[in-house]
Amino acid sequence: MTDSPSGSRPPPPASPATYAVAQIKKSLVEAGFEIFRTRGDEIVLAERPRENLILDSGVRLRAGADLQVRIVVRAQRADFPNEEDANLFQRARTIGARAVAAGFAEIDASATRVADPGDPSRTLDTFYEVTFAKAADSLPEALTELRFVLSLEKRA
């Protein structure tokens, strides 16, 4: 490699397996996806149940050296008030069964308390969430997986 006229070397070409968040976001928008938010190296996709309403879809794409498609499914305590915690997690896992059949693996299970914005000491609901993930070898493969998981039910 030779020096450029300014005396500095040009940067090496990016590895095809390394994806930057900005690059992925641009590709997602070009492919017709809507982005809800970005948290670090994780891009959260949006769903629109109505034209004027945008929500977190439970579908994420993690950038970096390896692409990883994630789906978060949940059961809510308010929907099943008399169930034990273990049963609520099982309900979420049952919702995620189609993702597991497609090669996704469970990577996390957690209970998330939803506090009352007017009184943080009061709990409005508790979400029993299970996260499933699958590695993608390329961005086109990740886009295919994202379309698949967006089509899945994400709430028990």
C-alpha cells in the first residue's frame, strides 16, 4: 500500500463481516424497515399498529463483528393475574416456539416491573420477557430473518 499525497495512508477496507450501526440503519431504511430507537450497537425496529402510532416491535438487530437478530416475547401479569411467575415465562416461551423452530435460541429471561409514572412506588404491571437470538452471516440474511420475526406474535 502506498501513502496518499497528504502523507497518510488510506484506511483499510472494512471487513464484510463487520457492520457499523450507521451502515445498518441506512440499509434497514432502504429495505423498508422503520427504526424505533438505537441503543448502543442494538437497533430496535418499530411496528405501526395504526398509522399515527409507532411502537417497539420487540425485534432488534445487534451490529458489530457478528450480526444477531433478536426477538423479545412476553407475557404480562395483568393478562394472567393468578399465574405463577414460572408459568408466565412459559407462556412467553410458547409464543417464541416458532422462532426456536427457525433456529433461534433463548438467551435471556427477565421480569420487568412497569412503574406508575405518577407514583414510582406503585407497579402498574410486570412483563415476563424471554429473548431469543440468531446469528446472521450477512446483512441480507439478517433482513430476511427480521422480516420473519416481525411477522410473529410477540405477546401471550
